[in-house]
Amino acid sequence: MKRMLLLSLVSFLSLQTAGWAKPAPEGLQKEALKTFQDYLRLDTSNPPGQELKTARFLKQILDHEGIENQIFDLGNHRANLYAILRGDGSKPPIAFLHHMDVVPADPQFWSVPPFSGQIEKGFVYGRGAIDIKGKGMVDLFTLIRLKREKQPLKRDLIFLAVADEEVNSLGARRLIHDHPELLKKIEFLIDEGKTVTEDAQGKALYAMVGMGEKSPLWLKLTFQGTPGHASVPMADNAVNRALQAAGRIMHFAEQLPFQVLPGLEDSLRLQFGGDVTRLPGYQKDMATSLKNPLFLKGLAQVPELNAMLRNTISITGMKGSDKTNIIPNQASLTLDCRLLPGQNKEVFLKQLNEAIGDPSVKIEVEEYYQSLFSPPDSGYMRSLKRVLHRYSPGLPVIPTIFTSSTDSSLFRALGINVYGFEAYRVDEATSQRAHGNDERLGVAGFFWGLDLLHELVLDLNQN
Ligand SMILES: [Zn+2]
């Protein structure tokens, strides 16, 4: 009895950590790691980005492998790169996107030089390691491996490396504008987003995938009033109008309704970080509870979750007179609003205008783009689950949304299903270092990712 129990425990454990069917050859792993280090050594801090040098770096590797590719020079030492490994065209293409620029790094806060690509205790360190040059390397070496293996492909595999994601998305915008023909028919585009989270022993705990992002809607509100010398207060003071409006806007924001996008139940529970069953209004299970406004209110006490559950408004700026003793002609507020995917901007603006209730207000849209939500039950998601479950049976694969935006939204707007998933394993502490100090990626998790993506592409080739 005891022995049987032990045996079943052993087989259970071995199921949990099944290896890949065909692990990458050691030589390929070494090559990928060395190339990753070299890639991190090319400083593409944005501004100024200067991604032409990384585009040339990638081109040289692709040329050597005989993979068709092209650099698009954007001027000012900036560039995009496009590469394609052709299939027989019987299935639509899949694209892998990453940005070559990184956010700046201040060496005085790092324990290794940020552009050294140094390896310490099983981690590759460098600005861009997990945002997002590491993903770029997994994408690149998956193409290289498939090419070397002479795998018969049904789908074209497209590799996209763009400039300027961290500042203005110049690269993605120019690619979409200048070369729409290259993006035609893409069924799935895989961009930066979430990963497989592992524990301290390297065991996969769950995978998370970004389905959508909120739409940024940046507004400038201008209020008119009667100007004059401040020694004689005016009832019709433009600054007073702006202040009153600010109060009404805050009230309006508090009343904005909750909306739970389909498939986000697990993501909300996981990101809550505590025991959701203790929140007031919890009933039966997460899906039922999310229909209860009382429960939603409790969840929304966590600012990150609040932002996933409703449209939001942050008042970020206010301007009145430059002089203390002058009542100005006009005063203004700036608002950073973020709308859930699928929301109607015009309806939101109309409601906001009504809430402000000031006939003098002029609302200008400074930045907006529609953000969509890719389906959580697509062929890509099914393949990802299938492949991850082969490695780790029952591993939760959890859809989520992002409250800020990346290049993904620009491609979703073209009607492409975009998923935010980086094929590697990352521990919690490491994942928090994106844009922070000592950014890094674990070597074991990186190698694991090479196999995950290889197997995923082969699965998508069949299904
Ligand atoms: Zn990024």
C-alpha cells in the first residue's frame, strides 16, 4: 500500500515535470545565449533608440542562416526589421513581434553594468532582458531552429523587430503605414505581455496571456471665464469653473460601472493577492461573485484591479493664471482616461460632458486609439494550452488585460488577434524588474522557452 502510494506519487511528480519531446540541441542553446548577451550589449536606450544597429545585428544573423529579411530605415539611426520563413501557404501566417529599444538604465543603481549582458548565478543581466530582447531571441532562434531542421511549414512565420515602442511607437506605426502588404492575412501576432511564472525551484505555476489593453483617451478641458484683477473676485472665474469640474469628474469616476471582460475571472483572483472568498459579496465561485456589485467594490479596493474592471480617469494637470493677482481668461485640466476594450469613446465623452455640466467647457482629445480584445478561445490559445499541458499537465493558462498600452493595440486595430505572451519561465521577483534595476532573465527559463516556442509553432502548424 505504502509502496503503491509512493509509486503513484512518483508518477504524479514526473508528470508535473515532463521534459520536452525534442529538447533543443546544446549547441543551439549556447548560440542563443551568446547572441542574447551580444544583443543586450547594444545600447538602444530610448531616447534616442538608435535601433538601426540592432536591426543590422539581427540582419547579419538572418542572412547567415539564409532567412529572407529586410531592414526598413526610418532615418535618425532608427529602423525596423522584417524577416520571413515561408510555409506552403495552406494556413495563414503567424507573426512574432518585439521592440528593439529599451528604457534608459542608470548604472549607479545596478550591481552589474546594464549593457554588459553579464551572467551571474544562472541569470543573464541587462537592460532589455525581459523587456523585451529576451523574447526577441526566443523568437529568432525558433525560426533558426525550424529552418535548420528543414521543417515543412504550412504557415509563414514572420519575425518583426521594431523601433520606439517605449516612447512613441514610431516603428510599429511606420510598419503599419508603409508596409500594410506585409501584415496581410496574419492570423495571430504574438507580442510582449505575460509569461509562465515559476517558483524558486523552477517549477511552472501558471501561464498568463494578454488578450487586450485599455484604450488611452487623453483629454484637455478648457474653461472660459471673465478675466480681471484678482483684488475683485469674480463669480465667473475660469479657475473656479475648472475646480468645480474637477470635483464633479472625481465623483463621476467613482460612479463608473464595473465590467468584467470574458475569461478574466482567474486573472482577477490571482492578482488579488489575498483570499477573495473573504470579500463581502462572495458567493459560490468567482464567476457568480463577479456579478455582485458589492464583491466588485471590494476587489476594486486594489488600484490595479480597479483599473482592470472599469473605465478610469486620472486628473493629471491643471493650469490657471501665470500671475497670482490676475484672474485668467481661461483655465484647463488634463485627464488621462483609460477605456476598457470595446467601449464607445463618444458615449463616454457625452457622459463626461454631462457630468461636468459647464456650458463653457471645451473638450479636446489629445490622444486616442481604439483597443480591442482578442478572443480567449482561439486556435492559438488552444495550441498554447495543449503544448503547456504536455509539459505540465493541468497548468492554468490565464487570460488577462493590461491597463497601459504597448504596440499590441495598433496591430489589434488591423483586425489581427494579438496575444501578449513571452515564451519563457520567469520567477515573480524577476518579472518585477522590467524597467527597474538589475533587469535579468534566468538562463534555464530561457532555454525552456526555446523548446516551448518550437513545440508551439509545430503544434500550430498542424492545428
Ligand atoms: Zn516592452
